[in-house]
Amino acid sequence: MKIAIAGAGVAGSYLGFMLQKEGHDVTIFESSKEESHWAVCAWGGSRNILEKFSKNVGLNFNEYIFHVGKKLRMDLPNNKEEYLELIGLVTYNKQKWEHDLLKDLRVKYNFKCSNSFSFMDYDYVLDCTGLHRSLLPKSTTDFIIPAYEYLIENPDIPSNNEFYVIGYKGARGYFWYFPIDKGRAFVGAGDIDRKYYGIKEFFHNNPSAKIIKKIGRPIRLAPPKRMEPFFNKNVIGVGESIGCVFPLLGEGIIPSLLCCEIFLNVLDKSENFDFKLYRNLVLKKFNYYDDVYKIVRLKMEGKLSTIKHFPLMMKMYSSMKKDEKRFGFEINLDKMNRLVNAL
Ligand SMILES: Cc1cc2nc3c(=O)[nH]c(=O)nc-3n(C[C@H](O)[C@H](O)[C@H](O)COP(=O)(O)OP(=O)(O)OC[C@H]3O[C@@H](n4cnc5c(N)ncnc54)[C@H](O)[C@@H]3O)c2cc1C
């Protein structure tokens, strides 16, 4: 089949590789120039899952790992700290991972897909443009929060160099410090109120930290249930473009890859892509993300009641507990309750 992919991010590069491997005629269209194409992200994810997806495309994930986390420290608004045991959370060279997949693919850089794209030249056009969702109609229930981050180099790496997060009151955002390699780290924040608490403080406490890159891009929190339609004529959305992000954190690498897996399975099943089956499987897979999203929004609006919404919170806990390996950090009921109460 002749397939066009808009966007060479995690979903676009993975799908491009897999589809070409299966014998399809694939062209990727990427809006950035080749020399400036950057994998916008903090490059954090669970090795338990990323190992599997890397294996599918013939990559050894160990070669991409930068930092293996042991504990994540979270500062809470009540001046308390919480520590999460990490069971697979790593940072990895996402930039190289994607670019290694793109190496033998036909990629047209500096090509911004829009509604004037030559859709009819292809059997299917995949919207893998992430946050932009450039080829699908806008969703009326989308929800994004402003965010930016710095790639920094710090010669005075703190001795406790580890994943570090500050949760904001009302779950209105968070600050992150994700260590990568050789004193480099991502320091950033997503914040509905655009105050980005933690960033200024970080540079004040780490005066020798040098900024290598500033990256600005909002984070989508709306899950698939809020991001319909998933397709329009021969355009099919895969990845963050259809809300494959975990709403508590805006974490989207693994959800996007899981969405790619669903897409490939549906495509394999019959000659004509079964749009309805794809929609149902995506909604089923990410069903509990909507519970998480509801909790986040209730918290943001100051309406979350630990009594009234107890069943919803327990549903979120049990779904996340089942998926613990995929998150790469412990899912602990006491800690989760303390966290929800403190935020
Ligand atoms: C600051 C920040 C930090 C993050 N940190 C993490 C993290 O640590 N872990 C995690 O799991 N998730 C993180 N995320 C989310 C994660 O990066 C995304 O959810 C994930 O990359 C989505 O994959 P995707 O392939 O769907 O889209 P993307 O990876 O965003 O790729 C989309 C691609 O499409 C291109 N594009 C856009 N518009 C067009 C167009 N019109 N035509 C052609 N090309 C186009 C873009 O240039 C880009 O290359 C972070 C997001 C942000 C903003």
C-alpha cells in the first residue's frame, strides 16, 4: 500500500520503519528542516516497554539509555516530600532512536502538511503530527497546558542527581528535572498559570548550569476519548494527535507507541483498514486514561472530593497498578492518596 506519514516523531518514525519492513511504500513528511529536527520531550520512559518496541525495529534499547533512575523525589505544595521507587524509569537518547529509524526511510523534511496535501495520491495518510494534529479536524474537547524546557549542562552535577519533580497546587502543572548524560539534563515545567515555579529557582541554586537549548511546546492532557475523530476520509491519526498521552503527566512516548501497535494490528487484519475496529481498540486501550483525566480536571477546578470521587480514584489506582511496569515507577495506594491530598 502507498502510505504517507505526516510527522517524524516517535509515532511517525516507528510506523514508517514498521510499515516499510512489511513491504508498504512509505513517505514521511516532516515540517522541520533535517538539521534542526529535534525530538521535543524530556526523553523519560519505562525501559520495560521501550525495550520491546526497540526490539521490534532491531534496536538494542540498552545502547540508548542515558540514566537509570532509582528514586524520584517529588516536592509537594504542603512542604512535604514524597519519594517513588523507580522500577524501570530511564532517560534515553530519543533523538538518536528516532533518527536511527528514519535513516533508511524516504523522509521529506521542511514539508508542512496541511489541508492542501495531495491526500488522493495515497491509500492512507497518517496524522502523526502530535500536538499539532495538522490533518484531522480540531477536537472541541482538547485540553493542552503551556510548557517549556531547557536542555542544560551542569558541570557541578548534584551528588543526588536523580529524577526530581515539583507538583503544583491544584495539579495545575509541575516542574521536572530529568537527568540525562554527562551532567546534561532537561529542566522544564508545564503550568496552566504560566508561572513555571521551579525553573528560576533551579538556575538560582545551580549558577554554573549552562543552557544549551530552549524548547517551548505545550503538553496535551486530553486522552483519546476527548480527541475524536480519529480519522477523516483516508487520514488516520496515530499517537498524541489523537490524545495518546497519560493525562496526569502529559507523558506520551509509550502511549503513542501502544497506539502504533494497535494501528499495525488493525492494518494487518484485512486488506481494507477497519476504521471502526481501530477506534474501538484505541478507546478500549486508553479507557482508564479518561478517569485519570477527570480526576486531574476536578482537582484543577478545586472540585475533587476524596469521598464523592473515591470510586473514581480507586479505579485509577487499580488500573495504574496493573500497568505499573509500563510506568516504570511504583504505584502505591498510600503514596497516591497523600499525593492527591497534598496537591
Ligand atoms: C516539553 C515536553 C516534555 C515531554 N517529556 C516527555 C517525557 O519525558 N516522556 C514522555 O513519555 N513524554 C513526554 N512528552 C510528551 C511526548 O513527547 C509526546 O507525547 C510524544 O512525543 C508524542 O509522539 P508523536 O509521535 O505523536 O508526536 P511528536 O513526537 O510530537 O512528533 C510530531 C512530529 O510531527 C512534526 N509535525 C508537526 N506538524 C507537522 C506538519 N503540519 N507537517 C509535518 N510534520 C509536522 C513535528 O515536527 C514532529 O516531528 C513531553 C512533551 C513536551 C512538550
